[in-house]
Amino acid sequence: MQEQTIQWKSAGLTRVPFQLYDDGVVAQAEQERIFRGATWNYLCLDAELPEAGSYRTTFVGETPVVVVKDDDGEIYAFENRCAHRGALIALEKSGRAGSFQCVYHAWSYNRQGDLTGVAFETGVKGQGGMPTSFCKEEHGPRKLMVAVYCGLVFASFSDEVPPIEEYLGPEICARIERVLNKPVEVIGRFTQALPNNWKLYVENVKDSYHASLLHLFFTTFELNRLSQKGGVIVDESGGHHVSFSMIDPAAADESYKEQGLRSDDARYRLKDPSVLAGFRERDDGITLQILSVFPGFVLQQIQNCLAVRQVLPKGVGRTELNWTYLGYADDTPEQRIARLKQSNLVGPAGFISMEDGAVGGFVQRGIAGAHDLDAVVEMGGDDTGSSEGRATETSVRGFWKAYRARMEAPT
């Protein structure tokens, strides 16, 4: 593998080389050092594997993976690649299987990813077949370590990754537990294609500064303003974050109007205000919480709309974003209707997040001739610590802290 050729201009985190978003050598190194390195990557929800044999196909970075529950109740994950000629083992997105068989040459695998059968292994009528030295136990797709936390299934190719609770840290664990504190059900899915590098979307998720500037809906209906109470939590590694706020009518001010920002426009109203009609289900007053886990997992709570997002690179300038909408298993019919209505806020065409699907592409296109230049990431200073204010890019700098630690570590 070629070495990364891009050099940061300083040891600090306030200047990010634009070339990092558009360089094939870097993208190749990311797959090895980050996605197949000592990180925990989100695969699916435990609730999506309800019984023995339930499986889903997904990805760790660009590597296809099968995740499946076996008869022992444990969840296993292995590379979705036949050990014979490299074809996919499982073709469907989900299903139930007693075992898996490659469609190409019918090599078979159990639910733990072990090679259990080779078609015509001893040949036909005394001719052909595998050599007597061939040992099935020595062949098979790569297996991943699996960890389940609050119903979230994570996996890692590395046996050097720390335990999931240690990887997340106490503050992030507490904020995950705040939302996933009881059984959930999947109530909707979307897959969104983004015309930009995966890191641009992860930065966007961590960027509390943009939220009430880019998203007209947030400020118009006072769901999120920088003047509201809230804050940003960044873990010690820098890679995980939480941004949160509380709706506070008393916090409304003229600061957006005074600066002539497009996000302050009183002309817009909802024809059906029931989209925002929700219910109180937590006592802490937090109405918006966005949480990310390095490298590509997001857990959101916006009002009563709950979702997880999986960020997957699909080449240098393409990203796949998988949305999974959630309700609690004990929701009343009225609560479930409220969640479904509020799901219109997010997703590819969501009132809030449709701009996020476009703005990364604007950056990808804008930097095409600027490979020798840098992005400025200096709002709120130059550190990566937690903040009581949200007019900051501290968690974006935190991402680059975690990124550089992995990409620049000696091999």
C-alpha cells in the first residue's frame, strides 16, 4: 500500500488540508488504518436480529460484512466474501438462514463464518477435487470481534480494540443510555446517496455551529438556536461527541436578524403544525441530542424522533448514509404516530436534514481546484474540549484529533 502523501502544515487542528477529502491514496489508507483498524464500527441493532438465524448484510468501511445471530444467542460477524473466489456469500440485505452457501461454486458456511462444505471436494468419479492437503479450518472469510451496547451492535477487525465501554468513555455511554434505555423497534428506513467524501458528512454531524445557520427550519420554529441552553461534549480521544440543546422561548433574541442571516425568515409556516406536536418523555429538558461515535455512527433524538445513522464511504467522493428510525417497544399508538410524523424532520427529504444532503456536495465541488489549501476550523478556539456554548467547532477538531492519531501512527 502506498503511504499517505498529504502533510498537515502544523501540529494543530485548525487548518485541515482540502486534499484529504479528494485523494485516493488517503482513502485506501483509511480503510486499513481506520475501518479495519482498532475501531468499533456500527453494524445494526440487536432488535434487527430477533431470533437464531436472523442476519443482515452491511459494511465496515468498504468491506462487506454478514452479521448473524446463532443458536447460542450470540451475534457473529464475518466478511461477506467466499474463501474460494471472492464472491459475496449472502446476497440479500436481511433474512433468516440455517447456514450460508455461495451461489458461485456452492461453498458453504455456518452462522459463525466457518467453512463447512466444498462442493465436490473429493472430485467426481475419482477425478478432480481438492488436494488431500486442503483443510477447511484454514480457509474462510475474516471474522470480526462483536460488541453489543444498549442494543447497538458494533464490530472490529482488530483484536487490539479496547472494550466497547472503554472505547466510548463514561460521558458518551451515559448519553447513549439516556436514549436507548429500553427496547426499541424499527419503524422506518432510508438509504441516502451523498455526493461527497464520508469525512464531510461526519464533520457536518459534529458541527454545532452550522445547525441553526444552514437549517431554516430549526430557527423558524425555534427548535435549535445558538442562544438556547445546551452544550457540546467531546470525549478524551476527540472522536466521539454529543451536541445538545433545550427549547427555550425566553432565549429568543434578535441576533440572527441583526446579522441578516437567511435562517431568520418569519414568512414560513407549517400548514400542518401537528408535525411538531410531541410529548414529554424525559425530565432533563433536552429536546435535541446528536451523538456520534468514531468513525461513522450517529444516534439522534430530535424532539420525539429517534434514529441511528450509519456513514459508509463508497469511494473518494461518494458516501452512503443509512437511516434507521426507531420507536420504543412500549409506545402507545398516539406516541408512535407522533414519532412517525416527526420523522419528516430528518432523512433525505427531511425538513431539517435535506440541506445536509446537499452541502457536502457543495464543498466537494468547491475544493476541486484547492488541493494545496486548507479549511479553517477555528470557531471557538483551537482546542478539542467540551463546551457550554455551541458556536464552536471543537468537536470537528476532535474528529481530526482522532483521525490523525490513527492515520499517523507508525505501522
